[in-house]
Amino acid sequence: MESAGVGWIAAIIIGGVAGWLAEMFMKSNMGLVMNIVLGIVGAFVANFLLSLIGVNLGGWIGYLIAGFIGACILIAIGRAIKR
């Protein structure tokens, strides 16, 4: 996270926004804490997956985009497991 230029406080805020955006996009119903967790974990997941194909997102905007993509992926995986 520090290598992306985002500190822990900013990661929580950006993760919350990314998780909330993913929640709205995927039409799921979760709380604030789960949005933050999905955004932060999603950013790690998306950054890892994107790094496999050579894409590197950095900074606040990159972290937000990665968090959104990763949170959407995690929501989709969660839905698949529930079924």
C-alpha cells in the first residue's frame, strides 16, 4: 500500500468509497465496515491480478480503481459460493 503512495488512513477512506461504489454497481446490500474491507482487500486482489498482465496502478486514483475492480470480483465470488 505504501508503494502505491497511499497511507493506512487514506486506504480506509478510499477502500470505503471503492467498496461502496462496487456495492452500488453490483446491487448488493452490505454495511460500511464490509464496504471498507471489500475495497481494501479488493485493491490488493486487483493489483495482484493486474500485475500478472503487466498493468500497474498507483496513487489514489489507481487505488480507487483497483479497489472497485477487486471489490466487484470479491462480491461476484461471494455470490457464486452462496449458490
